[in-house]
Amino acid sequence: MVIVALGWLYVVMMIAAVSDSLLKGVIRLLFLGVLPVGLLLWIKLRQHRARVATAAADAQNVDG
């Protein structure tokens, strides 16, 4: 998944680089690249933290 996100950011960065103006490039990079990838990583990180917390609680119940 990380390689796909990096590839997507690369493509969006190239699109932003050939934009008509600097402002359009920054807006495209922000809305097509940074925000979607950030949202995806945030969701995945929340899922990972929930799994770790569940595993820790299960381990504590087994040991205690």
C-alpha cells in the first residue's frame, strides 16, 4: 500500500509541476495528493492502533 501511495504522490507532484501557475500547482498538490493520502494513512493508523489495543487487552486477560 505504501508503494501505491508514493506512486500516487509522485504522479500528483508531476501534475502540479506542469500547472499554469504556482497557486494552481499548490492547490492541486494539496487536494489531489496530500489530503487523500493523509486521510488514507490516518484511517490505516487508527485500525492498527485498535488492533494493537485489542491484542494488548487479550494478552493482559490471558496473563492476569
